[in-house]
Amino acid sequence: MANTPLLKVDNVGIQFGGLKAVSGVNVELYQGELIGLIGPNGAGKTTFFNLLTGVYVPTEGQITFGGEKLNGLAPYQITRKGISRTFQNIRLFGDLSVLDNVKVAYHSLARHSILSSILRLPSHFSGEKEMEEKAIDFLKIFNLDGLKDEAAKNLPYGQQRRLEIARALAAHPKLLLLDEPAAGMNPQETKELMDLIAFIRKEFNLTILLIEHDMPLVMGVCERIYVLDHGQLIAQGSPEDIRNNPKVIEAYLGEEVS
Amino acid sequence: MEIVQQIINGISLGSIYALIALGYTMVYGIIKLINFAHGDVFMVGAFVGFYSITVMGLSFFPALLLAMIICAIFGVLIERIAYKPLRNATRIAALITAIGVSLFIEYGTIYVRGAQPEAYPAGVLPSKSFEILGVTINSQSILILGVSVALMIILQFIVHKTKTGKAMRAVSYDAEAARLMGINVDNTISATFAIGSALAGAAGVIFGIYYVKIEPLMGIIPGLKAFVAAVLGGIGIIPGAMVGGLVLGVVESLVSAVGYSLWRDGVAFVVLILILIFRPSGLFGKNIREKV
Amino acid sequence: MKEVKQKQTKGFWLSILLAVVVYIVVQVLLSSSMLNKFYENTLYFICINIILAVSLHLIIGITGQFSIGHAGFLAVGAYASAIVTMKLHLPFSVALIAGGVVAAFAGLLIGIPSLRLKGDYLAIATLGFGEIIRITLLNIDYVGGASGMQVSHMTDWTTLFVCLLITLIVIVNFTNSTHGRACISVRENEIAADAMGINTTYYKVVAFAIGSFFAGIAGGLYAHNFYIIQPTNFGFLKSFDILIFVVLGGLGSMSGAVISAILLTVISTFLQDYPETRMIIYSLVLVVMMIYRPQGLMGTKEITHFFTKKRNGIKGGKPDGKHTAA
């Protein structure tokens, strides 16, 4: 474990009107970790992701990533600093082809200007060619290269999830945020997904923060786990600690009873 | 005193905007559609009123009632024929359809009866002028304001005290959930169109009496301005539409009063853009953000 | 990969060749007076309307920003270019560029505040801006107010053709590049585009500026095709006309926009003596189309798609996975 955290979330919270959706959250992620974020429905997990990615601006606290303050940056700026994400309800560019979906993620690396594209200068061709090659290589890793010309909306559900992860990775993140990647998958697909996550983590030297409902899955792969309930962190620690934590049990049981 | 005079004129104009705006806001609230054809229902109301006074020889209130009934039926027909098949279509498709319906009514009317304007006969309502503290008030203005206010009160009663009103509120909040609760969503939407169109029809007759001249394209500008009024008050919010209409009417009259009458039509749009940029949810609206 | 590029280049030269042939044929027909004034006028209208349709296509079809006040930019371009030729007595080409630039500037001015709005609200705001532009022109005595402004007839076939060609090339090249993809990603899912590192505001503004630039050029051509321009020429009915080209053609399809601009211009020229009938047919087509074929004539497909599809069909295989990643 390195000594300075890659991501440091210091006492962060957000208020919508009078409602505190998330408050006083402290999270530290270190380079190369695979961390789980769990909690009952409505605990504020996705809101927390939205705070990290700049969709919402925190009303309290501070987020630093690789030593830089993220508060108030636009989502696209945060992505360019090296945090990318997937969405709980898949948000692909449906009418674009699989290949183009990935190319969009490469956009921020493109060096050819609008003018050079309009005038079809050599830099346009070399830039586009480079993007295309990179994107195809990328799709191969995910076994999606055979589908590259298919419109994203026509892919089966599991493939759409894969593509979304591929697209997020193509944006060259240091930290990848996965919002319920296994939602709606059968056990076989979930297993494949977990292998994929383990693989990309090693291949791309990633740090991963994972929101998941599937408890065995989280317990099985994550090194540390944070638990959110009612917008507050109620526990953190190893899967073993979390499993036995009375507060966590109460939070989950409480949910099931109601 | 000039200012007070203009404010009073503005209130009369504003109550017409408010009546039209109510239909916009109710329809938007329930099916999220900017019903561009609404201004044309207003025009149809004006013509129905005109013909029932001149041809059928009705007096003001029967003419008003007839215009409201015919417009209500007309509004429901528009909804059933053009908008219902598009319930699940994209917003853009629905908006384009509304524009299409609007053009169809306008030019259909011209096709049927020609583009020539008509003038409402004088003397439908007694026109007497009072002077109170140096301000001239016409008895017509008072009656018009009274009718508008009465209609708005009836509307409030329908929306808050009747079963239909409750269903309307439920559908606008969550159509699917309302359907599961046994509410007939289609009928409720039709009822909304009927009520909104009846109010526009009433506004048409009132407009005719107050401003005399009516013609087939008369609905476009008041329609757009009424929409602005609805946005100003917070779209989907009934009291918002009333206040928005009155505010817009008064602001327009004041702009004419200070000598910029040529800019009058522009004022509504400037107000619209300011409100959209600084407070898109309107004066009375709550901010709703897209769920990520 | 090389194959793709070769195919693209081949396609490009083919289109240029086709364009040159079209130009020469029409030029010959015009100069030999085989086309009478009526057809010549129709042709001019078609070209202007294609430029308008394609410029709005970039904003609505590609970037997904529902703007229904395009006639405002047309008006700005028309008046700006008319001022350049009639008041400053500069050449027509300068006037056209000036019209485009001023309209693009107006596009920026309007785009920056209103692009915070989405969907219906943006639509209404752009409609409002269009009306404000019209009412402002109505109140400026320098350009004649309500009675309008005298303009000399300067638009000719060559100028039109060059402008049309430039517009098409610029829009196609922009669309088929990473910048065009960025715009499409905004249309498809703005939140995801943002999360993928796309500066969504920037691309919306760029699309608005380019779109209004060409609308401005069309304005210059439009103004100098008549002897007078008046603010009433640029009301929101004009905006709706342009909108209808884009929607009927299929949102997202440039060839669709071009085809419907041609079709509708021809139809309305033939119906110009029966304006009510024209509007009734227009509106019925619009409503019926939205109910039965909301994706428009072409959907998001381009006309080239049908040819490539056929070719693939003959080959009978799915695209091979081979590629030359040297």
C-alpha cells in the first residue's frame, strides 16, 4: 500500500434543498486497490459517484485526486484528470457503432483541430487513423471487435455492459468507478464480469471503486469495503469485518423488514 | 395616473393571457407537451362567439358558453386524433405534431372562410366609463375581469375538489402509477384538454369583445405569449399561469406606456429568455434535475 | 484500414466529379435559355433551402439541440449582407462572408446562454430569440424598419453552387470526424458524453456557430435573390419551414435533409398560387409523418448507406476482422 492516497475524500457531503443526501463521508483509495461501496437502496451510493465525477458539486468537504482538488470541476475535466465511470442504467451512445462509442472516449486525446478536419488536412487523417487503430485494439481485449460496426443499442444486455466498461477504460482512467456492473446479469455472466474486472485491473494498473448489490460478489473480490447508509459511512474494513459488523447487519436487515 | 391607467389595461390583457396560459400549463403538466395548437383553439373560440352573436343572435353569456363547449369538444378531438397516437413518441415528434396541428387549424380556417378579418359587433356588453380618482375604467373591463376570475375560481374548484381534478393531479404526477391505481388515464387527459380548451374558447370571446378585430391567424401571438406566461409562472402550476399571465399583461402595457409600443411584442420573449436562463422552473416552480 | 481510406477518397472524387457535371449541365441549360425564369427561380430556392436545411441539420440532427428559431440567423445574415452591398458598396462575396460571420456571432451570443437549457425549453428559447431578432429589425430605421430594405439582385447560379458545395463539404467533413462524433455523443446521451471527457458545452456552441454561419450565408443569397427584404420574411413560420426539412428528412440524416428540402421546395413552388392548400398539405404531411414514421424519410441513415449495404450483401459476409495495424 502506497503512503499517499490516490483519491482522498475529506468530509464530503451534498444537500438538495433541505435534504442531506450524503454527508461527512471520508474515503481514501490507494493506487491499485479494488474497493467496494455497498449500502441499502437509497443510501446515497450513486450520489457519491456523482460527487466524485462532478455531476454534482459537493456542498461540503473536499475531494482530492492525485494531489489535485476536484471540487467544482466539470465532469469532462474530471474525466480528463483520470476518473471515469459506468452508469447504473447503461448510458451508451445507442445510435453510434460499437467502435464509435470507444472512439468518443478517445476524443480528449485527439490532437487534430476542427479546422483540420473540415479542410481534411493530413493531421486529420493521421489523427483519425490513430484513434481507429487504438479503438479496434481496445475492442479486441473485450472480444467486441467482431461487433464493431453494430449500433450499440442493438447489442444484447451483457455486451452493452461490457462495452460501457470498455468505453470507460478507453478514456484512460487511473481510477475506474463501476456503478452496479453486475445488475441484471445471470451468475454465469457475473462470473465472466468478475474475471474481466480482475483482468483489466492488472492489465491497466487500475484502481477500482465498485458499487454493487450482489454481496457475495463484493465480498469475494474487494479488498476493502465502505458501507453507506442514509448518506453516511457506517462502516469500513475488510470483507470479514463488514460481514460481522452489527451496524451493517442492522442496515441491511432493516431494509428487508420494511 | 397614466401608470395606473396602463396597469388596469394590462390586467385586462393579462387576464386573457392567463386564461389561455391555463390550458398550456395543464396540458404540459399532464403529458409534457407544448400544445402549439392551443392558440388556435383560442381563435376558434373567438369565431364561434362571433358567429353565435351575429348569426344566431345570442347574447354574451350564451355565446361564451357555446364557445366554451365547442372548444372543449374541439380540444378533445385534437388530442384523440393527433396527440394520442404519440403518447410514447419522442418529445420532438410530439412538438412537431403540435406545430403541424396548429398550422392545419390556421390554414384550414382560412381555406373554409377566407383570411378576411371580422369585427365583433359593439353593444354586446354595456360599455360605460367610470372615473375613479382620475382613472377611467370601462364597465366592459370590469365584466371581463370578473368573468376571468370566476372561471379561474371554477377551475381551482374542479382541480382541487372534484374526482376528475384529483385524477388530473395524479396523472400529472405519475401517469403509470395513476393507471395502476385504477384511474382512466386516457379519459383524464381528455378531460384536461376539454377544460383547457374551454378556457381558451372563453378567452377568445372575451378578446373579441375587448379588441373587436378577429382573424384566422389571431391565435399565434397571444398563444405564444400565453405560453411565456405559463413558463413565467412555472409550467404545470395552475396559480403560476394566472400570475404569469397578469404579470406579462401589465409589463406589456407599461412598455407601451413609456413609448416603446413597437417593442411590445418583443417584451414577452425577452421575459421568456430571462426566466429560462435564470429561473427555468418559473416563479413558482421547483427545480427538478435529471437522475443520473 | 487503407482500404477504407481509399474508398473514402474514391467516394470524395466521385462526388466532386458529379458536382462539376451538375454545375456544367445547369450552366449550359441556363445560358442557352432552355430553363425558363420559373425553373431558374425554383432551382435557386432549392439551393438556398438545402443550405438552410443542412445548417439546421448540424444543430438538431447531429448535436440534438432542438432549435426552432433558425430564421433568426437567416435574417441576421440577410440584413448584414444587404448592408454590406447596399450601404457600404462592397462586393457580393464580401457581403456573403460578412453575413455568415455576423450570423455565427449571433449564434454564439444566443447559444452560450441558452444551451444550458434542454429539450422543450431550449426550443422555446430559440423561438423567442428568433422573434426578438425579427422585432429588433422591425425597430431599426437604418434597415428600413417594417417597410424593409431595398437589395439589388446579385445571386447567380455560380455563387449559389459554390456556397452550396462548400456548405455540404464542411458539414460532411465535420460530421465524419472526432468532432462530429463528439456532437453525436451529446445528442445520444449528454451525461455519458460529459463523463467520457467531451466538453459538451463547447461542442454545442460550435455546432450552433457553424450552423448559424451557413444560415447567414443562405441569408445573403436569399436577400440578393429578391429586390427587397422585410422583417416579416423571417417570422417563425420561416423557422418552421426549415425545421420541417430536417424533420421530414430524418433527424440525423444529411441526405434526408437535402432530399426533403428539394421535394418540399418543388411542391411549394408549384402550390405558390394556393398558399392555403400548401400549408394544409404541409401540416397534414407533418402530422401523419410523425404518427406513422416519426424517424422521417431516411431515419438517421445517409443515402450512401443503401449503396454500401448492397455491396456488402453481394459479398455476403460480415466484415472481416483483419486490419493492418502496422
